[in-house]
Amino acid sequence: MSRKRQGINPELESAIGKLLREVMDDPNASLTDKSRVIDRALKLEAIRLKASDAEWGSGFLDGEEDES
């Protein structure tokens, strides 16, 4: 049986970091190119935060209803 890996693939993190540095240092990169790379880096960070927060999403399983 294979064990499911937890967290984000370190190679993916490294590749996005390298791409971010390269695009930001490239004087010929357009603002659109830079924005896309920044967006990918921010999405990766959001996923990392969700993965590291053990309680993220746990409120959906508690069965309690809001009495508003």
C-alpha cells in the first residue's frame, strides 16, 4: 500500500519560487506575466496555510447549526 503524502511537494514549491525570481528579474517580462506568477505563488501560500492548519474546515463536521 502506498502512503498518502501530506503537505505540498517541495519540488513544486522550489519551481514556483525559481519562476517567481526569474520573471521578476526579467526586464522584458510584462506586467501580466509578473501578475500571473505572483498569483500562483499566492495560491501556493494559501494552500500551504490550509494544509498546516489542522482545524481548518473542522467546523463543517461538528453538526451544530447556527441559531440566527
